Amino acid sequence: MSARIKMRVLRVPCEKVGVDDPWTFSEKHTDLFPAWGSYPHFAVAPTVGQFIDYILSERVTQGESYGKTRRLTESEKKKHELAFRRLFPEIDMADVRFVEFCWYSGCEAPDYYDDLEDGVEAEKRR
């Protein structure tokens, strides 16, 4: 059954980490891509484009669809770098974005990744 889902993730494009097919990649790393379980964990992004998400939280909600994104802070890069290096030893953490979005799970979510001026950074400045 479909529902409106709110997610907070750290997202990296597959091409930035040398992944051609995220689904095949996730099948080779089932220990880090659980079907369900505790947070955080990795997953193939529910988007049209090819991304790997490190899911920090997700929940069913009644909210409107939206998406916002920003670059990671230095402390966030340090905090999550080890988890990303387990999968991608050569990752540049500058390629990872914090993404918060709400979408209807009956279809693919938009490809939120680029830094949006009206996103999280703008909220922080208010």
C-alpha cells in the first residue's frame, strides 16, 4: 500500500562513487542494505535518477510533498565518513548531500540532490 513518506537521508549520486547499477550493487552488500531495520542504513534511493541514500529517518506522514537539500557540515562529514567508506573507500564526502523530502510512495520521488537556495540552508539563515 502506498503512503506519504517523510525521509531524511544523506545522498550520493551513483556516478560519483562508481556504481553502474544501484540494485545489483545493493544485492552484493546486503549487510549494509537491509530490507528493514534500524537506522541509519543504506538503500537505493526511491528516485528516477540513480542515487545511494544513507537513511537517517523515515516515517509515514500526512504532510505535503516537498524537498530540500544542502551540503554537509564538516562535523556531519566526519560523523558519517566511516559508514560511507565501508562501501566506497575513495568517496569524496563533498559529493554527499543532506536531503529531507516528503513524497507519495506510489511513484518515484524527485531527484533531490543539488543545493537549493530555498532549501535547508535558507531555513537556517532565517
